[in-house]
Amino acid sequence: MNKDAEQPADESVILVGHVAGVHGVKGWVKIHSLTEPREAIFDYQPWLMGDALEKVVVRQGKKHGKRLIALLKNTETREQAEDLVNTRISVRRGQFPEPASGEYYWTDLIGLKVKTTEGTGLGKIENLLATGANDVMVVQGDRERLIPFVLEQYVRQVDLDNGEVIVDWDPDF
């Protein structure tokens, strides 16, 4: 099925990157991707660009050295590409594939309530950080807490339906 013709079930808009600069003279742009892996940004079509969320189709997208570059439909000159620099790139949440069991998109975790296994509320997930060793939840409540997102060790349950994460964590820590 053509992804352009699909109507995603979840219409929320997720930021996935921005145009970081121009590449050459034929309308190519440099892309800063927030996806993991970075190249996955090309899998989500169409892109919704800028504040107006204008639908834009990527004609070509590829890795170029350490960078990602893209040629967008209706962008054929360097001047047209320059007009796009710093433009945000978003997609609809429904364009993401369903995560595997035990895997979660960060965007689905942000805003969830965090409670201890004893039922003590710690706050809500404000953000997540990639530290290399493991991801870390930034939980904002009576104070900020950094809790490793390690399933079974610290994160005992993620309940997206009820909007909460149960953690084995000392509330005084």
C-alpha cells in the first residue's frame, strides 16, 4: 500500500529532524536526524515540514560521508534549498512501525506517570537521555529524578494504556 495514501491511525505529530544546511547547487539539503538509526528518517514519508506541516516528498535520500542529504520534490536549486535551512521535519506518529514487544518509542513514554512498586508517585517522564550504557528517564515531580530505563531491573512495567511506568526505585534517591 502506498504510504502517501494511508491515513495513519495516530495523527499526533512527532519531530524527527530538521534541515541543517544545503549541499551543492542542485537543491540537495543536509538533514539532521533525530531517528535511530539516523537513516530511518527516510523511511517515514511524507515529511511534514515547518510550522504549517506542509507535506513534502523525498525524491532521494542517502548517507553522504557522516551526513545525511536529501533531494526534496519541488526543490531544484541551491536558493530553494537555502530557504529550507532550519526547517523542522515531522511525521505523524501513525507512520512509525509498531515496536517489538518490550521496546518503546521515546515519544510514547514522555508524559507517562512514574510510580514505585509500592505505589508512590514520583512524577512524569519529561524526557529521556541516551547515555551509551542505557537510556535514562528524566522524571519531574517534587524534584527531578534520573532513573535508568532498564527493563526488569528498574523498570518493572510499562502500561501505555493506563499512562504509567512502574519502577523499582527508592523515592528518597
